[in-house]
Amino acid sequence: MSIGWFDIPNDGGLVMNLFKITGIAETISTMALFFFAVPMKYLGDDDLFVRVIGPVHGALFTGYIFLLWLGLRKDRWKMDVAIKGALLAVVPGGPIYFDKKIINGS
């Protein structure tokens, strides 16, 4: 399937579905970390939430990057698509934006 200037197979396979779910979970964990756990650590002097949410977020981020790599290798995504996905993974909400705008072309 050709989407704009990208050439991405989007057949809704297992890897693509797992990629979408991981992107949503990674976004939720980022928001929880940035807007709840970190303020609780510095304003509430309680780092419990950072110690719990931080590793979960780290695992989800690592899984998201791994699935980007799988898309690059298995689904033959173009390198610029994978790089954009990796860069957007750093921004809160970036994985959802990546899926909607770049992968799905909406």
C-alpha cells in the first residue's frame, strides 16, 4: 500500500496490531510519568510512582522501538518512516500521531 511518499504494507497483521496497541500504551505511560509521577516526586516528595511507572514506561518504549525495527525488517518499511517513528516516540502522544498520520495516512 502506498501512503503519500511512504510505502508501508498495512494489512492489519499481528505485528501491526501489536505496534498500535504498544503505541497507545506507551503514550499513556508517558503521560502518566510526565504529568503525574514526576510532579508527585518533586512536589509531593514521594517517588513511589516514578519507581513503578518508570520501568513500565521504559519497557513499553523499548518494545515500541523493537516493533519499529520489526516493521523495518519484516514489513519492509522505508528507513525514513522508522526514523520518524523513533523520533515521535520521544514526544508525548507521538506514537498515536505516527500511527494516525503516517501509517494510516489520515
